[in-house]
Amino acid sequence: AVQNLATDMVRNLSFELHKGEILGFSGLVGSGRSDAAFALCSMVPIRHGKITLDDKLVRFRNPRDAKKNGVSIVPEDRKNQGIVPNLDVHENLHVGHNELFSRSGMFNRQLVWKSSRELVRRFGIKLSSLGQSITTLSGGNQQKVVLARGVEVNPAVLILDEPTRGIDVGAKEEIHQIIIELAKSGTAIIL
């Protein structure tokens, strides 16, 4: 639940979101939709208000802290905030997730590659090889990589800031289906 959340762009935002729900924010460009999404995972400062997760008051220090506590975001601008253009597809799938593949201080490379193959299958990412540059993929497939990375941590809450912006109709439909499946599996989604 969010109560009276305020940032520089948002005033008194309040809502409840439950497991398996899809909650949509709408508004014109500049209305504060993205700012609200960024505030929920500490990408912009919160002036006042409170966020509770499972009836516990939370205040995330940064997006990594939000992710560790079950809140993941897929930003609108995949080219500047989503993909890392100098990395390959495999590396883009797991940026910032090394802790998922470390056990007792040992990094498990086989587990990372297995996860990459599973994410490519699950999200229908079309590619010739996991080692190819992310920039060689279509916009829709790049977006699916960013979405897969956001979901890889099994978030309780997934924030999707215009997840189908700038992609073709076929990829939009695939992403809509992925969102529906995530909600059916219990993920709470803010769209």
C-alpha cells in the first residue's frame, strides 16, 4: 500500500496493490507517472508519504535495496536505462544479479548459463546466440531481455514503465501475454 506519497512531480498518491493484480497508471506526458514509478523503488527522492509491503513500513535506500525487498522496475527508456549496449545478451540478462548465482562465496557460472537459456525460452527472445551483442536484437527482443532481468529476481511487485513503447505489434502482444502470466503466478504489477 502507498499512502500520500509525494515527490517533486507527484502529490498525495495513494493506492493498494494486491498479489496477482495489475494496476495501471495513466496520464499525459509530464503528469508524473514515471516519477511515481521511480519513487516506489527509490530512483527519485520521496518528500513524504509511506510505503508498506506485506503490512511492514519500508523505506528503500536505492533501487538495489528495493529489488532485494521484492520490488523490481523495468524502465521506459530501454536504450538509456534498460540495456547495457556494450554487453552481450547473456550479460544483459543478469546485470546486477550476481548474488543470485553465488553460494558460499562461490559464483556458479553453469547456473548463470542455465538461467540465461531458461529466460530466453520463457520470454521467447529471438536471437542467434547468447553471446551476441544486445544491440543486434530488435527493439522488442531487447525489451524482453530487460523484462526478463526484472523478473529474474522473482519480485513481489513488478513496476513496468511503458513496457511496449517503441516495439512492433507482435512483440507487444507477446509482452502483454507475459504480463498476464506473471499476474496469474501472483506477481503484483504496476503498469
